[in-house]
Amino acid sequence: MLAQELKSAAEKIRFDALFEYASLGILIVNNHGEIILANAFLLTQFGYSSAAEIVGKPLETLIPKRFHHTHVHDRNDYMQKPERRPMGIGMDLFAARKDGSEFPVEVSLNNYETSGASFVIAFVSDITKRKEIENVTIRQKEQLALINKKIEQFNNDLEREVVLRTSQLQETLSELQISREELMNSLSKEKELGDLKSRFVSMASHEFRTPLSTILSSASLVSKYIKEDEQDKRDKHINRIKSAVSNLTDILNDFLSIGKIEDGKLTAHFAEFNIKDIIWSVCNEIGGIAKAGQRIVYDHKGDELVVLDPSLFRNVLINLLSNAIKFSPENGTVAVKSELTSTQIMLEVKDGGIGISEDDKKHLFERFFRGANVTNIQGTGLGLHIVEKYVELMNGNIECKSELEKGTSFLISFDIHAAGKR
């Protein structure tokens, strides 16, 4: 028993020595936030002459008044879940001396329990000197940054002067280059125009020759069928003449449309119409030129009222259907689908015809372009170019999907919100 008492007395002496003579401020607080012990070094730091001046007082006595409210909240949170850690990580902490003056500190926290009570130990370091050094360092950095800024400004001024002198030389060279480019562009446009004229003359001479020859030969033959029982032969050649005249009319209409498009004289006139009705009408009309056994199948989904240019829309559909019939075999099916959703108007024309090669797809919408596999089929190479321009005028988009000998599908879409906008 005596040995145990002597051991406890020795431990107390060591604790008192460490506590009182430590070159670090030490503070012990109970779980109510009241100061119960403070060593001599801490009292000196805070300007107190004895521990009696602060023992029993709230910890906030040593903290500037402007932080009291938030500190009480933070202290209570820590008491509920105490742990060993630095206090105020990433923050500047300040303490308040007896005379009210403030000084910067660093605080490390720890906790312990004894006799069923919880206590917190705070180790407090006055970092005034360190902060002074840091502030001096910051000021030196700011001065250095200012010097660097002045040097940078000087370099920028020098660079601007060099750029100015260089730009004066470049302007002269640029003017010469512009003159050269304008001359080259003029020559290029002249060459392009010449190529277009040559292609037009070549195409027109070929496309006009066939229907004109048909008209001439049929007109000559009609005059030979003078007997009453030869009416079916006369009708056959009269229909051939009508078909040839219709073909010539289509060619001329294509030329007129291209002229208006190129001159910027063609504009869209938006109006509300029933898309299902107009597509049915065109399908029935085009059905008259279908090959033997060919069928046009139409399906529609969704609402029927749209706001587009009805004339342009009709011409687009006529052109696509005519091509589908022209490039498809007898007894084939041409599928037409339309759909109106909450966001889009969609039209698809699909056939099972000769298809389009990958190389030809790249040039499909160019003026006068005709695929390598349609040279023996009549056409101007203007139809799809016109279709694309009409769709663009109505703020739409056109896509083509095709494989050789497996058919072609043209999908046209209009954004509901873009449709009808000039």
C-alpha cells in the first residue's frame, strides 16, 4: 500500500513538472467548456498572473468576442465526438489576451476520461513571429510579382511594336495575295461555269433528242393509221406523244427551278395543310406512270396537320416517287411512310430498285450528276439537287440509304419547332 502511494506521488511530481515547465501553452477543459487547469506558459501567453483568474470560466474567455457564437457551436460538436487532431485546419485562428488584444495561434486537441468524466487538453502555440515572417514573405512575393508584371508589360510593348511593324509588311503581302486569289477565283468560277455549260449542252441535247424523236416518229405513224379499226394503234402513238411532251415539260421545269434557286428568287411560303391528304393525292397521280405490276403502298402515323410549303413539299414527293418508279423493276413495290411526332415531321420513300453505289452517294445531290448504273435510263441529273434545295428551304434535312441491287430509301425530316420559320 505504501509502495503504491509512493508511486502515485512520483507520477504526480513528474506530471506537475511537465505541465508547469513546458515551453508550450497547455489548457484543460471539462465537457461543459469550463477551464479547469492552465500551465504557467499559457498564463504568460495570455497576460494572466495566476490560474485563478481563468479557472472555472468558459473557454471563450480566451477567444476574441467576434468568434464566441460560432466557437460554442464548434466546441459542443467536438465534445460529442472528440478526437486527436489540429484545430481549425485551413483556417487562421486567433486568441484574446487579458487586455483584449489578439494574436495568432495554433491549437492541437486531445481528450481523455477519468472517474467517468471527459476532458479536453489543448496545446496552444503563439505563432506571431511565424505570421510576421509569412507576411514579409507575402509582401516580397507581391513586390516580385509587381516587378515581373512591369517586365512583362515592357516585353508586351516591345512585342506590339514588332507586331505592328511586321503587320505593315504583311498587309502589303496580303494585298498582293488577295489580288492573286481573286484572280484565281475568277478563273476557277469561269472554268466551273464553262464546265456547267458543257454538261448542260451535252445533257440537254441528249435528253431533248429522245422525246423529240419519239414525237416525230409517232406523229408520222399516226398519219398512216387512217382506218377506223386502227384506233388502238393511233391511241398508242398519241399516248407516246403525250408522254414525250410530259417528259419535255418536266425537263424544262427542272431548268426553271434550278435558275430560280441559283438566283435566290425561290422562297418557301409556309401554310398549314393535311400531309396525309396531299401524299395520297400525289401517290394516286404518280400511279398513272407506274410500270406493269408496280404498286405504291402508303402508311401514315400520328396527327395529320403540318406547317410547311405545300407546293415545295408536293414537288419533293413527286420527284422522289418518280425516281423510285423509274429505277425499280416491274411488279415491284414503292413504300411511302409519313409520321408526325411531338418533335418531328418525317417522310420516307423506299424502293427495291437498282440502288446507288457508295462512290455515287457522295455526289448524289450535285447538279447534273447521274449514277454510273443509270446511263441507259432517261434523266437530267437535276431532280435530287432540286429536292435537296427544296427541303433546305423548308428547314429540313434529307438522308439517303442505299445498296446496289437492294433498293434505295430517302428519309426527310423536319423539326416541328423549325418548320414554318423564315
